[in-house]
Amino acid sequence: MIKFAQRLENTSEYYFSKKLREVKAMNEQGQKVLNLGVGSPDLSPPELVFSAFTQAMAKPKAFQYQSYLGIDELRESVASFYQKTYQVNLESTSEILPLMGSKEGIMLVSMAFLNPGDEVLIPQPGYPTYQAVTQLLEAQPKFYSLSEDLDWHPDLEEIRKMDLSKVKMMWINYPNMPTGAKANRKKLQALIDFALANNIILVNDNPYSMILTEDYFSIFQLKNASKIALELNSLSKSFNLAGCRVGFLTGNSLFIDAVLKVKTNMDSGMFYPIQKVAAQVLQLEENWFKQLNITYQKRRELIWEIADELNLTYLKNTVGLFVWAKVSAGQKASAVANELLYEAQVFVTPGKVFGDLNDEFLRFSLCVDKKQITEALRRIKQINVKHENL
């Protein structure tokens, strides 16, 4: 009998992969589930995308292998975007590496720096892929807690109490997912100083910096960040290009070179038309984001109504594509999520997906149009009335 690799023993299928199969089956049975759980942008990308794709597809080299470093135009556009948006100067030839999405970047960075037995500081709540990739590479997750009391930022005093002798890397994610916490520059500057003092590579996963905010954040705005940090960024969320799988890694040239060694053995370059499209949309003016955020603000106000109907508590000064809401005392968020799915046919994400949170939080996505959110609110009110009459 063929045995699977031992690394799979500590790795499970991604939550949304499994759950969305269940939602699909419910839909096929005619239940018409409303999906408020997944952050997959439903809005159209910039109009220029369509003509840019068409023009790029006609180029003689469109279907050939591409450079592992990406085309010059894309890297130059990334550099221009960072300067214009974050006031950060990057060298386009050596400090930028285009990626087929940030998720690829999580794997490539981890492969470039981690050996079996190394430890990785991973936030809870946090993106589950940080843990999964760490375990696939036979490194060890070392979890640190983010709490409401610290505005969902690391408690450095608690981290300093840990045995850090085997820690090689630390994942952070600001603006934060799933909580929507804004980047606190003072706290993150202290984190950079900590990483430098302990020789820990700090990786900021930064796909939400343009959503529901005008305070655009990059880790490289902070002193000495270039000495110890890398940053992942993506066109999935802010440009509605999730299916194109295009992002980029930024950081000092030595770190980028290490990741490039892995990447050149993993793929044969990104599809040329996608690179051309990405290079052009990165040059959009700020009005694109302002219009996008007007739509998300209206949607978020409706999600707040759903949260109020469910007696959830939440903050209104958050950013990003989600509403992070806490259930009432005595409730379990996973039970509330199941009730919504099976009684109201409304899918929301229980916060336990993002780490051990004592089952207190639910995450609502803004990637759903107002009509569907309004229908979800109607269904939830209907089951609340039903429960009151029991």
C-alpha cells in the first residue's frame, strides 16, 4: 500500500475548500445559500483590463515562457506604485519579485528561509496558510495571540518571554485580516526593533492596504524595516483581479535573491498578458480606490445591520474586506454560523478558522452585493422571529 508523505499528517484540507463544496451541494439541492463568508471580490476590475488583455494576447511572445523576474514594465509599475502610494522607494531590478498571487509567496518565502525544526511565529487570529505552509516544510508553528485589548497587535512583552532560540521567521498582516485592525506604526516599529535584535525575518502580508482606508500602509515606511522585513502585496483585493493570481514580493535584494532561487525551480514565469494588465492597473489614479470604497462602505453598513440583528458587537473604525464581530456571552460563534447556514441558508465564517479564539467571533465578507446582503438580513430576521415564537 502506498503511504502518503508524513508532512500530510499535520496538514488538513483548507477550510474554505471543504466548506464551499458543502455550500455547492446545498445550492444544487435548491437551497440558494447566500455566501457572506469568502473574500473573493465580486466587482468588475478596471475597464482598461479588457482592452489590455486583448492587446497583450496578440503579441508574438504572449504564449511563450516568461522571465522568472517578470517583465520590466511590471516591476517598474510596482516601484512607481510603492512610491506614489506609500512614499517608499524600491529598486525595480532587485527589490521586487512578481508572484502568481500572495499565496505562492507564502510558500516561496518559507521555502527560502526555513529548515526542518525551525520555528515560526504565527498570529492567532491569522491566515491559516501561514501554519499550513510551515508544517508542510517540517518547521514548527509557534503561535502568538492578538487581542482586542492591544487593537489586535502583538504583545511584545509576552513574545519576549518565549524561548526564541529556534525562531527564524514571524508572520504579521497589517492592515489585519480577519479583524480589520489598522496598522499601528508605533507598535510595528517596536516589532521591527525586536526582529532585528533577535535576528527574526519579519514578513508583512499586505493585500488590504487600499480597502476602506486612505491611510495606506507599508512596512517599509518604518525605520530599518528593509534590513529585516519582506512584504507581500496583491492585486486580488484592491483591483478585483483575484482570478488572475498576480501579486509581488518586496524587500532588500539579498532576501529577494534567496526567494528567486526557489521560484526559478517552481514555475516558468507568469502569463505575459496578466503581467501587462497588472502593470497598467497599478498606474490607476486614487479615484479608483475611492469609488471602490464607496461601494464597500454601503455594503458594510448593511452587514452592521445583520450584526445588530444577531446581537453581535463590532468596531466601526476598521479597514479591509470584512466585518469581525463578537457573539454574546454564553454563545459559541461556530454554533451561530451553523444556525445561519442550515436555518437561514446564509454562510458566514466562524472565527475559529483563523486560530484558537475560544469560539467568540464571526467574520462577514463585503464581497456580496447589496441585494444579497439585504436578503440575508431578511432571512435572519425571519429565523429570529421563528425562535421568539417557540
